[in-house]
Amino acid sequence: MPVRGSRWINESPMKPKKPVRQRGKLGKCLRCGCLTLLAFLLAIFVFIVVISTLDEKSTAFLTKYLVAMSYPLLRYSRLMFLPVHGMFNVTEYYSSECLVSNPWFDESPDSCWHCRFKKNMKEMSPNTTLSWRDEWEVAVFRGSLKETLTFADLQQMFKKSKGILQGELRAMTLVSNRSDIISLEDILERKSEEDILNDRGLHFQWKTAQSLAANRVIRQFFGRPSFVNAKQEISFEKNVIIQSPGTVPYDLPGHNFPNGWYMQVTGTRKLKIKPTSKCQTKCKSFDVTLEPRDALVYNPPSWIVQLLPAETSEISVGYMGSFS
């Protein structure tokens, strides 16, 4: 008891200690279980790779029994990685064939037989189709687009299909070299044709990837290329490339199928077709000028196609795809 008249020193009451939250055993068990399962799957993978390199009979034996297990293993691995979706947006990798590119990988054949004796490019009429024998050819199809389209037509197409395309943004890939143009709405609605012409060096690429809805819109707008016959299959993946005057040389991206095309929709454009690095000393390069509605067909693993800077003051719109 304090003496009357005296004063307490540090009279403030002691604050109760917060209870220490202990981590649940269930969470630890789940984490340990996931890590153990991952290590187990990795060990199985390494074991299969080692065995398959040593003995062909062992490979056949393992393949016979692992085929039945492949679906359950893939299913459980997908369920295990569901928490990753909450931390990172991985939807852009759904349709990727390669997550980490290898800069030293080259698909071109070492013998260069496909281009060694090629002296010029073929000029084809719009109603001509390519067969499997022409897989290695480089050909120009004049007037292959059924009707003349303008940049205003492309803007109108986006306006009509805006609701569909806006819902497919996760399944598409958009590439731009301008910080204020990062969506289809920015370039096809907010920017006028005059704005794009005045913005020299603008490059915008719209890749539909595996979006079925976007591919349907593109197919209805551009139509089926006249040089692709009814029995040939066209890849889902399409590219629309929009450039203003003054752009730097640009190498066209690769394709999924063996035959690729680049079609000039609006504007006049000069292209350089070069052999791959292994064949540059053995094969000849070509230059070609594409007018609106013209298309270049080539084999992507064997040739590098480069868009050269536009020599006219027009917006260049290119349409890319592939078929087999």
C-alpha cells in the first residue's frame, strides 16, 4: 500500500502481452508435402531421362506404364500450382511453346539445300494455291486480299467487336514501343489516323495467340487467304502489325506452322528476305516491295523476313499467319 500523500512512479498500468500466434501444423504439413511431392516427381523425371539414354528396351517398358499415369500426374501438378495463380498472372504463358528461349538454337538445315540454288522469288497469281512440294518456296502473291481495306476499316471493326475483344485481353499479347499505347482501345479508338502518322517510329503488334473469339473476329475481317486451299489447316495464332513512318528494321516473329505469310493490308512496304545464320554465306538474300493486298509466303525456320523502314508517309498495317 502506498503512503498517503506519496505519488506512484510509472503509474501507467502494464499492457497485457499479445498472445503469440502459433503456426498451424496443417500449414506446415501441406508445405512439406508439396515440396516432397515436387522432389519425388523431379527424381522420377531424372530417372526416366537417365534410363532412356542408356537402353531403348527400358524406354519402351517405362513408356508403356507411364502413359497411363501421365494424366493423373499432370492433374495433381496443376492442382499443386493453383496457389501460384494468386501471386502471379501466368495466363500469358498458357499457349507458350517455350518459356525460356535459347538464343543459340537454330532450326535451319545445315546443308542449306532449300536455298542454295534459289536465284529469284516466285511471282504467283492470287488464285494459285501452294502444295506440300512448295513448303520451302518463297513466293509473292499479288492481290491475294479479296478487298482493299483501310486503317479506318480496322478501327470500325474494333468498334463493332469491342465487347468481344475486351473480354479476351488475357488470352492475347499486345506489344508496343509507346507508353501511352498499351491496349487495342488506345490505338484503334483513342488515336486518330493523323495522330499515328505524326508519331514517327510507332510500332504496335497485336497477337491473338489462342483466343478463339479474337481469331473469329480477325478471320471475318480479313477472310481466308486465297493461296491456302480448303484442305490445308490455318493456325489459330495471328498477328496484326501497325507501324507509322520512320520505324527501324524489324524481324518478323516466328510461326507455329511450316508455311508463314505476311500480307500488306494498307501502305506500301519493302521487305528483305534473308537466309538463316548457317546459310548466309551459301544463299542469296532478296528484296521485295509489297503493295496493299500483296502477300509474301515463306518457310519461317529457313528464312528471316525483315520489315524495312517505310518510304512513304502512310500507316502500314500487316497481317501475319501460318498454315500447313
